[in-house]
Amino acid sequence: MCLAAYEPFFTGAEDFYRERVGDVARRDAEAEVWVAVDGDEVLGCVTYCPPGSVWREISRDDEGEFRMLSVAPSARGRGVGMALARTCEERARSHGAVAMVLSSLAVMTAAHAVYARLGYERLPERDWSPAPDVHLIAFGKQLD
């Protein structure tokens, strides 16, 4: 499901990120993978990066971070992405975080709309590039 959700954004079969998205077991061992289901159907998943996780990329010590939020194409528009993001926010609060941050490709505009509805704002000063020709834009939100 994660790979299917990201498929439109991969640059081809050799895209380095394909393996990272597909390796859910590794992410779960080194971070926390949260899954939304309806019966036996997987609707979406997200990787929450707790303090000390090697999956943290742009977060500071007092911030939470999530990555790879993905929703099955058949489940889009049902609030799955919002529910998964809120789960990450609750996890961050439980760790004492005062804010949540994330990175996204600029073309992931449907995800950006979800983030905006949740109160996230652009953090252009934290945009970055993990690889040549891969430019990520940052978003953040203060947690209550």
C-alpha cells in the first residue's frame, strides 16, 4: 500500500526512495509505523520518528517528526491522512514535543492541503535536499 501511494512520485524503478518506502519492517524497528485499517483493508500508514530515531531528518530536540504519510488511492478523501497525522501529534506530545515538523515533495499538493487543514505552515528556512534533484519543502505546527 505504501508503495502504491508513492508510485506517482518515484522517478523510475531505480529511485533510491522506493526501497526506503517499501521497507516497512525496518522503519518499524527504527521508528514507529502506524497503520490505518478498515477490517482487513490497509487504508494508510505513517512513520513517526520518536526522539533518538535514525529516521528523524529535520526535527529539533523539542519537536516531533513524521515521514512517509501515505494513503491508499482507494481511501483518499476519507480522513485517513488527517487521522494518521493526528496520531503522530499525540505521540509527539507524549514525548514532550512542543511542535511537529515534516518534509514533502513540492508536487504532493494533496498532502499539503491535509497539512494546511491541520494547521501546518510552510517553513521555507528548513527546506532541504537529501539527494541531487530531490528538493523537499518543510512544514511545521506548534502543538497545544
